[in-house]
Amino acid sequence: MQTPKLTTRSNVNFNPKSYREEDDSVEFVLTTEYPADIFDWSTGKIIKETMVAKGITLPQDNQVPLLNSHNRFGIENILGSVRDFKVEGDKVVGRLYFSKKKEAQEALQMIKEGHLNSGSVGYLQRESVWIKKGEKLDYDNRTFEGPLLLTKKWDLQEYSLVAIPADPFAKARNSNETDSLSAVKNINPNFKGENTMENEKETKVEEQQPTVNVKEAVEQASEKARADEQARVRAIIALCNKHNCKDIVDTLISTGASVEAAQGAVLDELAKRSTPLANAKPVITMGETDREKFVKAAADGLLLRAGVELEKPEAGAENFRRFSIKEVAREIARRNGENGMMTDKDALMLVSRAGTQTYSDFNYVLDTAMQKSVMKGYRQAPDTWRQFCSKGSLPNLEPAKRVDINDLPDFDENPEGAQLDRKIIGDKGEQIQLVTYGNTVSLSRRAILADDLGIFGRIARKIGYRAAQKIEALAYSVLTANANMSDDVALFHADHHNLAAGAGNVGALSKATLGNGYVLMQKQTDANGSKLNITPKYLLVSPDEAIEAEILTASTIDPSSNFTAGNTNFFKNRNLVAISSPYINVSSNGFYLIADPAACDTIEVAFLDGKESPTIEMVDNDGDILARKWRYWFDVGAKALDFRGMVRVPHS
């Protein structure tokens, strides 16, 4: 199977005598420096590549998964692990450790019996140099001749047991050089090989066989094999798509199943899904489809690659961690029955057409990844507003009235046999309305070509972070703007008895000024003059007074007494919580005391249908087909509902 960007290289050299019974392991020659055909993603051509054995880089834990036929989608395909790596000249050797599960033990038994002897490495090229035709390159005391891609450094990602080695379409390479001669014999059965004794004898025969160009014959055989394999893959994909059996297409392709074998497998799969009418029961189940699982796993894989930490990545996300945006596009094309071996340019065009129906899966992958990254950034931003504000929900963007619940009358005495007095509330209250905030952002063609998923992740996280900042700013702006309320009086005003003013009532944060604000709130009454007995819960200050606020609310000893023993701090046991915010200016705002929103209405921050985080979705590019564009927005409003639960102490 063609696995995007993850190159695979087959090898058949192993030593069954190296089997160790105590740990069910066997040593394999994982790969060699034998030149082999690979598909070049940038040009779409088949080229030769040599990997330098000692250029291998291993994972930090010095092991890679042992898979079944490069099937990386699901832990059920893991047969064990490969460890104990070593480089022996032009070879990379490793030991295969098999799991105790049934499938792994069956594979191990086939190896011990000599029926299974093919393995294939999956790797990522990290440093490669192209040697042009007719040119040479000296590297590591050796000379390499072009045309050749010399891969100096590469990352080993996984190792697979495969049924059929040297699969051209899968980039599976056979390290046994005699395969080239075998390919020639398929074209000319009379060819015996160059420089052999048998050839020397034949030169004395008058009717000698025609001369064979070995290189040309090998290329013809390789091209025919590629064409045959591509035809097989297309037929299997079409067959599985027709009968809705996409979940088995990867297995059929990677295991080298013929079209006839695939037809039988599809029939077996359809039989499993069929239930005799006599036994059928009306059961309705709701679960994720294979497509939904793929989209979520691919989206999380892109986020992990972009450096976004996820608490619980979707199953299979690690398999996509090494995929670029273009590689995900190739995989989607392959799943849709198209040729997955597309160039970077073709993949880029697929990204550009992601909004169309054919490529809607790509749209969903990017949208899901963007939404999750936005939420990550949203949760990382400070949100102190949640402490002193209440959260509300509105069904639309129209103004809504919030009734003043502090107008609820006091309890009246009820004489025996008399009816309870009827009280009416709702005449007074504040209006709150949502405002829509949003923008658009594009992932440029340059970023896509450069596979700069770091930008992708940072942009999305910043969108979420900025959304959270906007909400925080709106909540504090209610305090600092000091707008008029429904009674046409400013939020903080002498008429509301919540603004400290006059001699001795203003000044920097101290025991005295904090006490003045504390007294103002406790003396608040309702419209009928009844005492509300509200006490401050939060002390909001600028960063300039953050330290003083912490000392005043947490110190056991009165700080105004120079911390003299025996002088108790009044505010220590008042459960006053200090909050510092850059949205408060020490000179123009002073500081604020806010009551618990559960005890008295303060500020409400409302959202459309209660949805806090911004919505983000992909949109058409407006002619800019070489970029992807998203729009993002959210609806939020903030309003002071009652002045009695808030006090401002300005600084002189």
C-alpha cells in the first residue's frame, strides 16, 4: 500500500536460527543500502534512492512498532516491537519481539517454519541530496553515481512483516540484487545473466541469443509491475466503494490480495453483515462511522504534529502525527478511490478544492483540527470574569430584559385567617444585548507548501486565546466605562451609594480605604429601604496593587501596624478574594469590591444559546484558490444588572 510520505523498503535477509524462545524474538536484517525505485513526491516521477545505513535515527525509547503489512490504523495491527538495533556496514539489523496475542504468535510460527521471510521498514527522509545523471558525489569515503537520491539521514518509524516483497506501488524494496536478474528473465527467458560461465560458453555458438540490455529490461519489468499493481489497487478500491466495504480496502491492498481474492473477501464481509429475516431484531444503534473516526484521528494527528498538546487524542491520532497537510490530502484521495500517488502540486490543488463535495472529508479534517486548537487557546487564557460575573444565555441577538430581583419585597406579617399580600416584581430591570465579533484568517499557499503546521496551530490557538481575552475585556469594561443604568444614573455614583468619595474615603489601597468600601456595600438597601446585608467577596485591583491586595486579604497580622504581633487583620477571615487585572488602571479606576453573584446580581456575561467559544468554519476563497480561508465569530454581551453588589474606591 502507498503510505503518504512514509517510505517503505522490503528486505528478505534474516536468520531464523537467531530465534530466542525465552522472549519470542528473532533477528532480522531490516534494510540495506541497495539502490531502489521510489516515488518522488515533488516531481511525481520514479527515481533511484540509496539510504545510508548509519544515517538512521531511532525514537527516544529505541524501539518502533512491529506491524502487519504497514497497516498503521489501529492497535489491532501491532504484532509487537522492534529493538536492539545495530548497524553492520551497509545493513541495519534489529530484533523483532512478538506479542503473546494470537495474531503475533501465528506470524512468529510462520517465520520459524520458513513460510514468512519478508520484512519492510517504514521511514521518513530527513536529509537527502539529488545526484544528477553523469555526476558523482563523494560521501563517507564512498563514491555515488547519479542519477540517484542519496538519503544521508532518515528516521525509522516502524517495521512490518509483509507477504509480498518488492511491491513497486508500495515502494517496498528488495535488498536481494538477484531480483533484477529475475525481472530480466521475465522478459527474456534465455538470458542467463552477465559475466557468468554459461554466457561465456554461449558466445562460441554461431546462433547466439540476441544481446539484452539489462538496465532497459529491468526498467521495463519495473514499469510493467507498477502498471499492474496500480490496476489491481484501482480495481480493489472501486470494488470496496461499490459495496460499502471501505473498512477492508487497506488490508486487501497491503496484503497483496488479487482482485479475485478481494471479490471473495467482499462477499464474506457482506455475508457477515447480513442477518436472516427470521432472526432479525429491530435494533437501532448510534455510533461513529469509519469516516467519522478517520476525520477525528486525522484532525488530532495534525494538531499533535503542530505541537498542540491534547489531553485525550482520538484513537489512531498517533498514526497521523507524522502526516503533513498535503499527506492527509493524499490519504483522503486514496480513500475516495483516486490515485494516492500525487505530487505536492496535485495535493495542494486538492487542498484548494477542499470545499467541494468530492473533497469534503478534507474540509472536515481541517475544520475539526482548527476548532480543537481554538478551544485549546480559549481555555489557556485568563478568565477571572467567571468569579465575579454570572453567565447568561440568550436565544437571539435582540435586546432582553433582566428583572431586578432585589426588588423582591420583604416578608409581611400575615394575620390568622388573612390572605397573603400579592406582590408584583418585574417593572424594573436592565437590558442586555449580544454583539457579534469575528474575522477571517487564511492559511497561505506558502505555509501549505512549507508544511508549516506550527503556524496552523499557533493561529488557531491565538484565535481562541483572543476570544477569551475579548470576554475578559468586556466584563471589566462594564466596571471601567461606568455607563448609566436603567435609572439614568451611572453604575458607580453617589446616588447609588457605591462610590467612595469625600475626605478620608479616597486614596491608595489600604486597610482604611478597603474598610470604607466594605462599609458602603454592607449598608446597601433595596427600593423599600430593607437592609440587604451584602458583603464583598472579590477585591479587584490593578497589577500595581496586586501585592498589597494579597497582603490585605491573606495576612494574619494587620499590615498597617507594621506587622506587630497581636494586631489581627480584620480582612483575614472575611474570605475576600484578591484579583488583579490589567484592565484596571490604578490612577483612573482605583479598586473595586464585588459581591458574590450568587448572593446579589453583579455583571452578567451572556452568550448566544450559552455557547462561549468562537465558531470557526472553512469558507470559499473568493478566487484565491491557493490558500485556505476560515471565518470565526462568536456572540457575547456584558451588562451590569445591579449596582448594590459593586463598590468603587477611586484614588486621589
